[in-house]
Amino acid sequence: MSAMDQIADLLIRIKNASRARHRYVDVNWSVLNQNIVEVMKEAHFVEHFLVKQENGKGTLRVFLSYTKDRSPIIRGIRKVSNPGRRMYVGYREIPNVFNGLGISIVSTSQGVLAGQEAKKRKVGGELLCCVW
């Protein structure tokens, strides 16, 4: 069964796998999902990821990050923009998440960026989610 909202499906699977302390989680591949995971990897919330093609269907395997005592790095994920209610922000309105301990992920005209990078480039866009 395919999810109606791919981003929500990605975030919930990552959140649930992190809380269950799984090593990795498989999600449906899309360019947007891969770009979101790349931003999370740059912020060290994700160790790495692989893209697999099987029977013409793409799968994204996301390896989660943990501390040395095996507690998850990801404490929470909140989806901001929904298909029924898109949330667009200017670069001045991009939120700081837990005083910089978390990241906001923004889909801009220059690609999917972390909130701080979007502020530096002075571009706004659709605020997809916050991760802390």
C-alpha cells in the first residue's frame, strides 16, 4: 500500500525505527525523500543511506545514528507542511529548532536545504519539517 503523503510516511518510519532502536529503516524512494535524508545526514541525524532498485521499484534504506550508549540521536520529528495546508516561509521566518540543536528542513527554489543554510542563502520556501 502506498502512502498518500510520502514525506509523512518517511518521517514517521524514521521516528518509529529510532524509538525502537532499529539499525535501519526502508522507505519508498523518491527524489524528495532522498534530498530530505541527505539534509538529515549532513546534520548527523542519519549515518548514511542506500538506494536500491528491485523490480522497477526504488527503496531507500536509511541507517540511523545512535550515541555510544545506544540512545537515539533523533529525539523528535514534527511535520509542518501538509498536502491540505502548505506552510511557506520567508528566509527571516525560518524557525530555530531548540536553539540550534535541531534543524528545520525547507524546500526552496535551490533544492531541499537545512533552515540555517536557507537563511545564509536568503531563500525561503515550503517548511517541510523540524528534526531535533
